[in-house]
Amino acid sequence: MAVWEYANALARRGHEVHVVHDTILGEPVESLDDVTWFEFDERLHHHFGAPEDLDGHRSDFVFCLFRAAPAELGLPLMWVQAIDAFPPFVEKTIFGATCPKLCTSTFIRDVVIDRGVDPRQAVHLPYGIRHDKYRVTRALDDRPPAVAMLYNPHEMKGPAVGLAAIVAAKQRVPELEAHVFGVGPRPDLPDWIDYVPDPPQAQLVDQIYNGSRIFVLPSRVEGFGLAAVEAMASGCALVSTDCGGSNDYAHHGDTALVSPPGDVDAMADHLVSLLLDDQARCEMSARSVAFVQRFDWDRSAEQLETFLTTYADDPAVLQQPAELVPWPE
């Protein structure tokens, strides 16, 4: 979805953008009817199938996720949106591609460089959010004692840690409510926790984010953590682990309360402290709302334009083979 947001932003800035739809979660995409949940800019050009099926159409630049496109299609770039989320051979293919790597957080950029990519090929290009959608619609000091969390069953996302911290906090703050959302059916949760599968965007913003005082980000490793930034823009105070990508917005004691990954007690303590101190919570939320305004798709697209100009001026410099270090076991 983030790649499509960049496509939209570039189209808004007057560029001719072609989007190739291959598969989503392993399922083939045959028309835009298969992705009705995303709003594409009407100026985009859509193609269905693999990049190799473009019948010789050439662009100035080709953005890819898992493998570089054929050189005849245009100057290649690779998106790097996560770390340790794919098998090592997939990450080696991405990092080893002879083209720039667009890294969605400073954490990812640092890891990419540490694993042997030339720093000139590792470009920090932050995610954005739609500020016309993710915004405060309910006053910060007029919210129930509720917390929100995105549930992802992947162990790296720390779901058990987040839920355990919420349960521990309720033992100390009995009036605590919890709004958990995700893309699958209801997981094994205590009966008192509300679960919303795949909430519509309006419900996510108005009822879940704006209906909560705090958002919980319990990940062990996070490439960025887009939902956390959406929640912050919607007025939630953030309780987060020190999970890498969150370093770009979760600053302990300022825009968030941050604990080590896996530390249930510390996360529960942070939840309780913000639930019991409304003034501190509202002040932190106000700082967070202001801070995350910098995460904007059009602003990032402008940064991307500047880099693409540099790339086009001397492509060879940014297409040197990487000398990757041995991969972590």
C-alpha cells in the first residue's frame, strides 16, 4: 500500500506513473476490482501481470519490491520496508541488487549499510500518512480509559507481549478498555477486549484511534510502524518498544514511552502511568500530533524527486555491486 501512496503522490506532482499489479498475498490481481480498498489517483496507468509483460514499455525509473526489473524497462530501484521479515535468500537478493535501496526508516538504512550496501545506495525515504484522514476528531482530554493495538500474529510483531501488558495494566486500572484490530478473525483474547476485524478507515480513525487514550506498539523488530504514526496523528499517546523503525518518532519521555522489546512489566508500567496522569498524557499526545506532521506522502515524494534527479545524472555510481557481509543466523 505504501508504494501505491508514493505512486499517487508522484502522479499529483505531474509525473506519468505506471503501476504493475501482479499478486497480493499470493493471489493474482486481474483488475482494480481486486483492490477496491485502496483509492488510486485517477491519473495513474494500471497494468496487470509481471513487469516482464509490459511489452517493451520503458519508463525513466522502475520501482521494485523483491527483485530488480529488467534493465530495458528503466533505471531500477528497490524498496526496503522491513528487516528480518523474509527468508535470508530474499533479503540477500534485495540488498545485493545493483541499484539504489529506498529505506523507509533510518533504522533500515543503518541495517542495509551494516550488511554491506554502499551508503550512497541506501536512501532514507520516510513513509507518510494521509493527514486529511488520520487526525484528531475527539478532544484529547475527553477520551475513555481505553488503549488500542494492531494485532499481527507474526512473532516479530510481539502480539503476546502487547496483550500481556494490557492485561497487566487492567489489573491496576480496572476501568481500562482495549480496542484491538487486525486483518484476520478474532484471536484468543480475554472476553473484555474488543476486537474489530479489518475496520473501515472511518471506524479506525473515529472509533478506535480517537476512542483511545493510548496506542500500543509491542513489536520486537519494526521497519517503521505505520499504524503507530496514524494513531499518534489521531491523538493517541504512544507506548512502544524500542523496535528499530520506531526510533524515527518514538522519543522516550517526549513523544512516547519506550521500553525494551519483550519487557511486559515495563510496558504495563508505562500504560498505567499515562492512564493515571491525564495531564502528562495529553501533553505527550499534543507533542506527538505536532511531531508526526512531518510524515507526509507529498513531502516524501518531493525528496524522492530530488534523489531521482541525482540518480539519472550518473546512474553508474549507484549501480555498483554490493559486497554483502555474512548474514545473521
